[in-house]
Amino acid sequence: MKKSTILRWSTCLLVVLCQLGCSSNSGKPDANEEGERTSTAAQDTASENVTEQPATDADLAKISLPDGFQISYFARNVVNARSMALGPDGTLYVGSRDKGSVYALPDRNKDGKADEVITIASGLNMPNGVALRNGSLFVAEISRITRYDNIAQNLKNPPKPAVVYDKFPTEEHHGWKYIAFGPDDKLYVPVGAPCNICLRKEPVYAAISRMNPDGSGLEVFASGVRNTVGFDWHPTTKELWFTDNGRDLMGDNMPPDELNRAPKKGMHFGYPFCHAGETLDPEFGKGKDCADYTAPVQKLNPHGGTLGMEFYTGAMFPENYKNQIFIAEHGSWNRTEKIGYRLSLYRTDAQGKGSFVPFAAGWLQDGKEWGRPVDVEVMPDGSMLVSDDMNDAIYRITYTGNK
């Protein structure tokens, strides 16, 4: 082959390689500068298209994350891991639903991995929710809240629990609870609707209530909430934000799950009359007006199984993640095409405009799930934990890129 021909082919090859290597956000369609791809619709099913990250574990290698982020296991064999709460000494407490157990996961040497999985309690009735206050662990079952005092010093010999409150409804349908103490030092406890769609006279149903730490003074804080399994308070405004699962049997794409904001007591978020601020229920919406109820801040994936959420308050992630909301999407159970099975991000810009984007995805592969995210927890070092009740694991997400 003549030298001139070789030179021409070499030049063409260099041009092609340059184009591939220099193109912005290569392989990330519609990606923003953080490497995230904005969901163009609430029912976004192609949201798993973000940058894949290297991982030594075969399953973790399936998880895609924005550039600079890594995922690893904080703990495995945490059977049916659900809601999480962090103790002041760094011990992670984890509830379960179907397993009926509550776990403690200490990380004494602070290496980002749990030293062991300790079962604090077993044989409980769907102890999904856990919360910490003044050294005591509060556990939410279907109809009661119990308290384990001085828990950190007695992980392997926990005290007999004290009953804080035992008059919640006994229905298991949407009866499992996420609990947390608010800035007002009250314990917030939701009770979901005991059905897909129904109207119960008792105000405690389909509502978020709150009580004093000793169980006294129970009152409804927010109504019209079908089933929330995750909420948090804004770090600056101290306003309550929560996720809510939309009703079933209105089609694959109706209604969407919701992200809501409740800055004050007494607000009604529509259920069972109006869904997502705009759709009257075919049965209970007759004679109602959606304008009478509070619309969601953001519509989320329909039937996405939206559960835990938390504001990011750490310092490890880049600054543009500060005070933004991470949301665990457990995944759909009855949708024709499965959706969710990921960790998403609700981000607001300087003008207050919000966007709903995927952050970590890959637990759903070719229509088959191998994991289901449930809850998120920001750690003191700025890393973030994600629980998974299908893979029986707690993942740890870290950032090692340039800020």
C-alpha cells in the first residue's frame, strides 16, 4: 500500500476517534451537566440510561450512576431491609415488613461497611418504621409504637420494649408505617388507606398524624394522603415533604405517584376525591373540585412504588446536590410494563424550578427486577445508604469525582 493511502486512512481514523471522544455527554441522551437525564414525562421507562460505573460485584456492575459516583455494599443478608434510622454513634437501625424483624448495623471502625447484622427484635407485626430520640429506638408496627431505651449500649441484649401507643388501626392493607421525629420534637406517624380506594370516616386513615414522644396528644397533621412510606423536613424551611402512592386500577399511567409539601397543619392532598391535583376519582370525585385540594409539587412515576425520601445534607457530593431530595422507587407491582426500581432525584434550581431525574438505576434488567430500593439515609461522612428489601442489602453510594 502506498504511503499516501496509509496517510489518508490514518487521518480519517483520527478524525472519527476525535469525534467520538470529544462529543459532549457521549452515550447519555439528553443528559445534563451532572450526567443525569431529565425525565420528560412522569411515566418515563427509559430512565436507566445513565453512565455505568465500574464495580467488582456482578450485580452492582448493573447499576448506572452519574459520573464520579460509586456504589458498594454497606451490608448484606439484612433480610427484607426496609426503613432506616441512624443513631448518634453511627449505628444504623433497619426495620422490615414481611420478616417481622428489626436490625442494628454498627460500623465501629468507620470503614463504610457494617461490622455485623444484629437482630434486635423478631416476630413483630410488620415493623417497617424506626426512629431515634435521646438514645431510645422507636419501632412502628401495624397498630402500635414501642420504644427500646438505651439501645446503643444493649444491641445484643435489648431491653423489654415500652409501649408508647397501641390504638392505631389493625388493618394490614397500607398499615405498615414510616416514622420520624420532626423539628417540633413530635413523632410523625402515617396510617394509609385500608384499601385501594375507599372513604373511611375515622380521620386517622389516609393521613399523617403526630404525637408527643410519650404517645400523648395524637392529632392529624395532613389528610388526603393515600399511603406515604417516606417523608423528611427541609433543612432550611423545616417544612414537611412526603411521597404518596397513587391508587390502582385506573390504567398503567394514571394516576402518578406524588411528591408533596405540607408547610402547615390541616392541609388536604385530595385522596380519595382527586388524584395528583387534577384527576377526579371516577367513584369518589363526583361533585368535587380538584382546586379544593393541595396539588403535588411534583408528579412521579405512575405505580412506581415511591417510598423513602431524604434531603441531601452531606458534604461529600457536589454542591449542586445540597438540600435536594433523593427518592427511592420500589417499583411497580401491577403495571403492564414495569417501572421504577431505581433511585431518583428531585432537584430545584435557583429560580425554584423543579426537575425529576434518575440518579441510580439498573435493579430492573430486561423487565426483570433483582432488587427493589426502599429507603435512603445520609451518613455523617456524606455518603448515602439505600436499603433493598428484595436483595436483602444496604448499598453505600459515594462520590470520588471532581467537585
